[in-house]
Amino acid sequence: MLMASISDSEATNRGSMWELDQNLDQPMDEEASQLKNMYIEKKFSSILLLRLAFQSLGVVFGDLGTSPLYVFYNIFPHGVDDDEDVIGALSLIIYTLTLIPLMKYVFVVLRANDNGQGGTFALYSLLCRHAKVSTIPNQHKTDEELTTYSRQTYEENSLAAKVKRWLEGHAYKKNCLLILVLIGTCTAIGDGILTPAISVLSASGGIRVQNQNMSTDVVVIVAVVILIGLFCMQHYGTDKVGWLFAPLVLLWFILIGSVGVVNIHKYNSSVLKAYNPVYIFRYFKRGKSEIWASLGGVMLSITGTEALYADLCHFPVLAIQIAFTLVVFPCLLLAYTGQAAYIIDHKDHVADAFYRSIPGPIYWPAFIIATLAAVVASQATISATYSIIKQALALGCFPRVNVVHTSKKFLGQIYIPDINWILMILCIAVTAGFKNQSQIGNAYGTAVVIVMLVTTFLMVPVMLLVWKSHWILVVIFLVLSLTVELPYFTACINKVDQGGWVPLVIAITFFIIMYVWHFCTVKRYEFEMHSKVSMAWILGLGPSLGLVRVPGIGFVYTELASGVPHIFSHFITNLPAIHSVVVFACVKYLPVYTVPVEERFIMKRIGPKNYHMFRCVARYGYKDIHKKDEDFEKMLLDRLLVFVRLESMMDGYSDSEDFTMMEQKGERSTRALLTEKAGSNTMSSIGDMSYSSHDSIMPAKSPLTGNSLTRYSSQTFGDEQEFLNRCKDAGVVHILGNTVVQARRDSGIVKKVAVNYVYAFLRKLCRENSVIFNVPHESLLNVGQIYYI
């Protein structure tokens, strides 16, 4: 490994030869404009919508549907003294469900999805596309040509334009936005730990209701065994059993709704007066100290609401709305009302009111369904956690970890082994450590309300920039949301010493990991940008680059989409030879959920043809994954050969009319070329490559036309293709830059610990790029340098 050491001052004090020559290495505007693929919004028939609404029950609503297992116990952990308290709490539950899940999320927030993707990172991606708020400035206007890169335009004096300029004005505003997103993301990861714990523990508690002499430890052991089994089965995915989730959850909702109706009729129909919101005011007017504390328990009735948004999973918003309004919402209201009716007549049974209110003949079937529903709810939250980690990884906020596909049919079904075992250990620790629903419920409520507040604050710029909503509507949304959520937040924070500290510790730990990793990633990218090599310097070396050009192809990996990375200059000044063909490969992630395969790669030539230097930019979205069986090297070589062939077709067309004619004929003619696999190694799809006759700094001036042009182009392509094939046979080497980031000696203690220890430790744990791209070890060359910040 070659090593160099560069500081901030050395990187910034560069001479004129280190300035990028825009005329020699221009951005790929022309190439990106060649990629044509219209995005057509899907329209669904009524029957298909109902079918999708049914399927969404198993994916989206499991967590929200299992809340009746533990809500009333967490509202009244010390028992019930007065019927009016039950009526008031029920009224709070009813209108909390109406205002937050129904009004806020189902009919407002769900519309703020990124092409079917939800969650805090989806909102952040939307904002990054509509304003330059990304802290890693690696985007270019060519990325906006993507069919999945939707964005709005604004009038100069509009409110949206003013908000956009305000957000882009200072770096600290971008950092504050990122911190807000990371807080919501880290707290959502805490949900992935607490949801399985409280859901499975509450469901397992049913075995003790029929046998009061059973120890609580037995219930905990049963819950731990179920959790271990759940996490150990994650690597199989849910593709084979996922079809069972929707019928099972539908059966669960029918069960709790039917039991609720029976209990209302059997015990106390007077609970129906709780639908009058007056009882909420009466509940607070009673002035008991326990009233405010009970809000933390009421908060648990809407747990799973944020998961509803995060697990959108390409279900149409209308399908989610149908499922919630026709099935989920009425069944939940009936379930809570029925439990309240039972508790009024059996005040000493509030600790396990759900199971005790079930009629005897269906008790054990109900127990089995409840346990399975808790497992489904836990599975949805665990899968959402994997998705969150993947999004954070793609946006440079998490160390590189192994992401495994578990389904050949569905892109979103992934499994992250390292995260899975961490979640399992923490989930078991929470379950076995607390042993009761009350303290876990306090922790769970704290995590949920923080994520909801983050979503509320992120929705404000989304409504202004993306939706262009009137500021009065934005204010109404903000005031109504905070009026409900802030009281719940204060109630949950007051229970920090009763279990509420757990999600805070988890969130702080993951926040430190994410922020330190992102900070050092940004610094490393800024170093690459400031120290990149001028094309004038490269061209001044001549076609041989001042070295011996040995047969072979060298792929130089860089984070830069334009310019020559400093690592390359360090390489050629310390070694006596360089490969005959050099390709600068840039892999970058964009704030879109996916980049279509046919638009993923952009290839161009750097300098004159006799330099044999190229650049390839591979673009990915935050849901795209490098598959294990994907040969990245072969993909790059295929794109290179296709590019050379298409470029040879364009030589001599300097007139715009000729170029237009060629572009119109290009799809048909090049498609025919690419299907000739017998004599070439090209790909079968023209969409994978862009081309241009103006990439070279020495544009062709040949007046050749017609048949003479065809013979000239084919001869030129044949020579270069033969040259590339000889270089390919001679060997391919992958040159990876390894920039080590360290804190300067005069840095503060916090910065030294974060960079020299935390970041260094995370780098040792994370996967190397060579593993992600399946680069053979014998073809790998690491070029290292140290950068002091």
C-alpha cells in the first residue's frame, strides 16, 4: 500500500495547475440527456385497490393492531378507582386515534412519500431534491434527468423559493436538518427493539391468566424463546410465509372487534358516551396527579403509526386509506370500547383486561392468534429497521454493513446480519431486564412520540417546498399536531426514570455512530474535491502519462464524478508504470429511492483517444443494493465496449442536424449492433449507456458521410475494440483509494476521540468496498493516504 500525508492547509494551498480545467473535463450534461425513459404513474382498478388494501394489513398495520394488548394496563398501572377515569381515558384514546393516525398520517403524511417509500429518510430525500441541503455536495444537474428524480420549480418571489433560499443560506441550517433527521432515525431504530419486546411479552402473558400461580419468569422465558426464534429466522426472509400475514392480521382485527362488541353488550353499554369529547375535559379537570402520568399509557394506543408510514412499501396511499378506514380504525375503536366496558365492571382485572375480557370458549384460539399477530407486528418493525439502516448507509450516515437480499421478487426485502444480532441482544435484554409491560411501555411511548415530533417538523418544509401549500395550511397542520403531541411528549419525558431512559440511550448511541461517520465522510469528500488534479497537468504528461503504459485495464475508484482524484497523481508519481487503459469509476448514491438499471451508468472519454482514459459514473438510489451475484467488473467492461462502439458511430457528425438524425436512428441501429453477440462482448440493452461525439477534446472534423463514414467508423471501432480486448486479456486491476482520516494534534479532546477512536473503530468493523463490489483479492491494489482534519 502506498501512503501519503496531506493536511487541510496543503489541500487548500494548491497552484494553478491543480485547478480543474472545465473545458477539458466537463460534467456529463450531454450524456445524461441521452437517457430517455418516461416514468408513468400507475393507476389501479377498484378490485386491485381492494386486494392491495387487504395485503397492506399484514405489512403496515400489525404494530398498531396489537396495541390493545397493553394500553389500559399502562394507563392504570396501579388500578382503577372511578368509572369516570375509564370513560375519560377511553375518550382520549378515541380522539387520539382520530387526530394522529387517521387525520395526520393516513390523510396527510402518507402523501409525502418518495415514490412509495416512507419514513424520515424519505422526507429528507424529498427535501434534498428540492433544495441544496445535502451535506455531501456530490449531486449534479445531470442527476435531475433521472426518471425517478422528481422535483418542483418555483417562481422567484414565491414563499417556496424564499424557504429554499433560507435553507440553502448557511451550512449550520443543513446540519440542523440532518441532526433532526438522525434523531428521528435513531429513535425509530429504538422502536425496532421495543416493539418486539412489548408485543411478544404482552401476548405471552396470556398463558398466565388461566393459571395465576404461574411465575412471571415463565412468561418472560416464553417471550425470550419466541424472540430468539423470530430473530434466528430473519435470514430466510418473509417471501415464503408473507402471504399468511394479511389473512392472519385480518383475522386478528375481526377477533378484537367482535370481542369488543360482545363486551359492550354484555357488561356496560354506557361507555359509548366516551365518544363525546366533553369527557376529555372532565378527565383533566379531576386534577389527580395520576391523570397527567396516564397520558404516557394513552400514547401507546397509537404506537405503530410511524411504522405505518415507514412500512409504506410501495402500497398505494389510497389502498392504505381504505384498509385503515374500513377495517383497522373501527375494529380498534370497538376493541378499546369493549375493554373499557369490561374494566368498569371488573376494576381489579385492569392488568390483564384484554385476555380476561375474551369469552372462555375462544380463549386459547384467541391466545394463539394474539401471539402470531405480535410476531407479525414485530417482523414488520424489524424489517423497517433494516430499511432505515440501508437508507442511512446509502446517504453516508452509517458504516458499510452486509446487506442480503431475501427475495428474488421484491427489492425491499432485505436482511442485515450484524444489525439483526444487535437487535436480538438488545431486545432480549429489555424483555428480561424489565420483566413487565409498564416499564417497557414507558420506554416505548418515549420513542414513538419523539419520532412523531420529528416527522411533524420535517413535514413543514415538505409542505412548503414539495407541495407548495399555503402557509396558513402549514400553520394549521403544525399547531394541531403539536397540540396533541407535545402533552404526550412531556408526559413520556416525566417517566424517564421509569424506563423512558432506554430509547434515549439507544438513540444517543446510534446518533453518535451516525453523526461521527457522516462527519468524517463529508471531510473525506471535501479533501477529495479540494485536492483533485487538473486535466491540464494530466495532458501535459503526454499520452504515456510520463510512465510506461503496460498492457491491462486499471479501474481507479473515486468518489468524484468529475476531475482526476489526487490518489491517482500519488499513484503515478510513486510507480514507474500505469495500465494502457485507465477508467475512473465513481459510485455515488442519490436522494432517490432507486435508479433504473437502464439509467444507472454514464460513460465518457477523458482527453484524446490515444490517452485511453475514461470515466464511468454508477448511480444508485437508497433502496438499490449491490447483489452478491452481480459482477461489477464485467458490468464496467461491458459498458466501456458499448460506449466505444456508440462513439465510433457518432464520429464525424458535428452538424446538429446530423446529430439529431443519428440520435433518432440510434436506438434502432445500436440495438442491432448490441444484439450481435457472436463477434462482440457488448450488452444487450442500449439503455445502459450514454454516448456523445463531443466528449473528446479533439473533436472529429472528418467530412465523411454515408458508406464511407460507416467504413471509417467500423474500422476505428474495430481497432479500439481489439485493443481493449487485448488489454482485458492482459489483466484487470482495481485501484482503491484508502483515505485515512485523523484529527490534527491541536484538535480538541472530543474531536480526537470521535475521529481517532470512534471513526477508526467503525472503519475496522465496516465492509471494504472491494467486498461490496466483489473485486477479486488478487486484482486489488490499495493506495493509501492520511488526511488530517
